[in-house]
Amino acid sequence: MTSNFAVHYTERLIPLTRLQLSTQTKPTSDGGTLKSTHAMLQGSPSKATVQESVDFLCTFSVREDKPGLQSESEELVFYNAVFRKTIFNLYALAVDLYLEESSAAQLDAEWWADIEQSTWSVASYLLQCASLFIVRCELHIVLQLIQAQKMSVRLSAFCPSSVARFYWDAAPIRLNPFTVALFPYLRNQSCSVASFSPVTAGKSTRPNSLVALAEKIRVGVMYSIQRVISFLLFPLRLAREECQLRRKELEKVRNERAEVLGKLLELRPLLANGLEADFNGSITGSSIDNQALTAFLFEFAVVTSGDVSQKASLPLIEQLLGAFKNHGIIHNAYLDAHDLRRPSRLTLLWPRLFLLPPLMLYCAKHIYASRATLADLMLDVVNTVQNFFKGWLFDPIKDVLMTIRAGGEDGVIVRREAVAADLDSLERMTLALAREKLSYDSTQLEALSQQIRQGDLTAVLKIYEEDIKNPVKSAITGTLLRSMFIQVQKAKVDLDQALAGIDKLLKSQELTFAFVGVAPALAVIYVAGGFLRGLLSIRPGRYGGKLRKTSVWLAMRRIERLLLFQPKLSHHHHDTENLHSDTIPALTTGLLVLSLAHLREYALTSLPARSRLREGFLEDIEDLEDPGLRRSEKLRIIDRMWKSWGKELGWYDLAGGRSTR
């Protein structure tokens, strides 16, 4: 992340460091070493290449020790190019160095803050750091303390009451070498830590009474409970304070490195002016020493070293390179001396590595003992899955395909042939009765047939009306029964036609019912597949996943807060005018760069390439990185980013989420 930012921030200055040969340049035969050094510097900047180029420049001082060289010689042009490239690489390395150190300090401070916020995390941290070496060391310290107090070394000296005396005495919790050995930060703390105060009675009671005795017993029990609780929580309290102290120390280191980083970024216009002047001088063939580059090197040395003992360009470069080397050693020594680094990965993982083998052995033993039951269970699971796919997925899908191909010609409730047969039977019965009873001719019978097809049985109903006038006689000698049976057949035909209508409605929705039958299985497959894909997939979610988007949301919030409330180092005096001014101090600039570097790394790795989202996001970041913009203008850019990308990247939904790193 840091290298990407340094390359991006200095890429506009790269053309000013390139070699430019004019038409008047005279070639020389002894410039092979300069050409090879210039070719070496074209790669990515590193301490080794800068050191090599500085050593070469010191042994090949063209400007001061070789007056025989002509100003238009090719050797001088290469020398100027190597000189510019060396200064440029030195500046890029400095930006990289301070940005890397401040970023590492910020990440470590956030890690300690996460440990500090959770009691469970503090307890886990205590367990992870309780290695066997520390236990043996603390036992040795206890033995020394016992001997120093002229106590006999016996088993009773290791009972809880004896060991507890090394934590505290009667009222306050006293700090002792054993406690200080477990928590080294206590060496710089006060000699004691306040403990819980004894519980006092709320009312005064008469002496030598049962109420007073019960009150004393209650107070004693409550006091004992509080002492036990304080004894159990005291290590957690000390561990939490240790995490808090380390977080504050790392934040202090971050702010110091960020302030230097901000001052370095403010020197870029001065470097650009110096490189441009030297570049133009190389084109015109001028051999005059560049005062702008010397002024930049002087300011550069003041920012990074604080003490400038040289005035010439090459000695300043040597001083800066040596200061960078010493700075890295001093920085690492400070972190080690104050124990500000995270515990090693092995230290954090040893409880899991210690508990994992016996748990795996127990699980393997339990699985082997229950192998028959597990085999039956697996067989049932396999059968269930097979029946599910066959009966609820594959067969319904086949039915859907058959429905689409066949078009649903067959009836679902009643067939077309059955309805036609019942209607033909009704027609024959009615025509026979009309022919015998009413003596219809062929024309009348044909008209009656059309009426029957339309559901009109008026002729039969008239016969039925006449028959019911003398029901007994008509039932024995008349046509009452025949007319009644015809009406029964008519009811059957009406029922068939109603069922045919329902069948037609069902046939029109047959494809819908087929999809309804397969939809539950498809839903189950979709949910189970999504769960397994999320469980087994190593790819992050959209736009980097929720964790990455949450980190970007926090970075955006930090940037806006930095612009609104500019932080100050402890050695800075309170300046009300600067607080309300529209300029951005160096510390705020450095802290802004930390968050902006994180945003740039997120955009380059998590946002889709060649998309408007990524290009627009990077353009907004470039606007925020512009040192020429004032604080109010950058606040407007932040507001634009919230409006443009807040909904797309889900920042509004992440506001209530939990930060997880």
C-alpha cells in the first residue's frame, strides 16, 4: 500500500529526472560508469541503489573537482541526470519509510484497541501470553521474594493466601516484583492501585444486638465476595491497562511519523522547482550548481533529521542517507524497548495448537465408537437426498417439460368423450319421448335436438307438468318416470359441463401449477447452495465484502473528522487561530495520507477495473491528496463522496455494524 502511494505521489516528477541530451552535447569516451549508474537508477528506488549512486557521486564530483570538463559535455549531462534521480529516489524512500512506519503503528494501535474493548479478548490475550517460560520465570521470582522476606520454602508458601500477599496487602492493591514481571508497564506506574473499599453499614445499630451481629456478618460476606472478585479480575484489569498504554504509545508514534510525512509532502513543490531548474540547465548546457535543489536538500534534512551540519549538496545527501539508516534502527529499538509490537503468531495460536490434538483424538475415538450409527445416519442422509432430488426436483421438472411439449390435451377431472356421450344419451331419450308422446315429425325433432344441445327441455317439462297432475296414474300407465329420468340425465349433463369448465380452467393454469410444484425444491437448493458457496468460497463478496467496506467507511469517517477537528501532538501549544484557519497543518496532512492510502489500495484491489465507480473514486482520492486545496474544499469533496458512493458501497447500512478486523 505504501509503495503504491509513493509511486503515485511522485510520478509527476519522473519526467524531470530523465536524461535530456541537446544537439550541442559533445560525446565523451570515459562516461561508461555514469551511464551504468544512470541505467541502474531507472528501476524502483531502494536503499541499495541510492547508496551506490551516492558513493559514485562522491568519487565523481564533476561540478567541483573536475574543472576540465566542458559544460556541454555528455558526461556532465549524465552526471546531472544521476544527481536528480538520486535526490528523487531519496525523497521517494523517505515518503515510503515514514508512511510505512505510521501505517504499521496505526494497524498495531487498532489491534490493541480491539483487544482492549472486549473482556473476552483480554482474557484470551492473557492466556495466549502465558507461556511456559514466563511461568518458570515467575516461579523463580516468587522463590526469590520468599527468601528475601526470610520465609521458609515449603508447600504452604504456595497456597492461595500466601501468593495473594504478593498481589496486595490489606486495603490497597500493592504492586510487587511478581506483578511487575507479569506486566512490565507497571514499572513506570504508581506504587499501588486502589482496590475495592470495604462495605459499610448504612444504619447505626445498637451494640451487642442480633441486628448488629447480622449486619456484621452481611458486611463481612459482601467484603469477602468483593475481595474474591477483585482478586479474579485484577489480572484482567492490568492486562486491559497494558493494552491501553500500548495503544496510546503507538498512536503517539503514529502521530510523530505522520507529522514528518506531512512535512515531506509539503516539500514536493520545492523539489519540483529544483528538479525543473536542473533539468532546464541540462538542456541549455549550464554547469552552474542548482541552488534550488540545495535549498530543498537543506529543508529535507531539517524535516527528517532536525539537525543540519552540512551546507553542500553531496554532504547533505550523505547525511540524509545515514539518518535514514539510523532512523530505522532507532525506530525498531524503540518498539522493542517499549514492547509495542503484537505478539507473534505462534504465541497467539499456541492455545489452539495445544488443545487441538486432544480434541481431535477425542472426536476420532468417539466417531470410531459410533461408526455403525454414523453409517446408518449417512445412509439415511443419502437416501433422503436422492428422494428429494428425484421426487421433488427431477420429476416435477419432467412434468413441466411434458406440459410445455404436450400442451395439456387430456382432461384433468373429466374427459371430453364422457361429456359428449352423456349429452347424446340425453338427446336420444328426449327425442324418443317427444316422438311417442307428442308425435313430432322430423322437422320438429330436428328443432328439438338443437334445443337440447342448448340445454332447453321445455317439451319434456310440459309432459312432466301434465303427469304430476295425476302422479299415481301417470307413474303406472303414463310417462312420469321417463320424464323424471330424463331430468336426472339432464342434471348429469349439467354436472359434466360444469366439471368440463373447471377442467378447462385448470388446463389453462397447468404450467403455473407445475412450476409451483417444483418451486420449493428450487428454493431449498438455492438456499443450501448459497450457504455452501459462502462456507467454502475464499472469494470476498461484492466490492471486497463487508469487512473491507466497513474499513473504508471508518477511513472516510476518520478523514472527515481530521478535517473538522485537527489533532495536535503533545508538544504543540494550543493555537486557536490555527484551529479555525482554512490551512491544513503537517500532522493532519500525514494522518490524511494514511487514510487516503488505504482508500486507494481498496479502490485498486476491490473495485471493478475499468469501471466508472473505480475511476470516479480514484479521482476523488486524487482531489483529496492535492496539497493545494484548502480544508473547506476537501470537506466538500468528502460530502461529494458520501453522496456519490455511499449508497453503492453500502456505507449507510454499515453505520450500525460492528467493526471487525
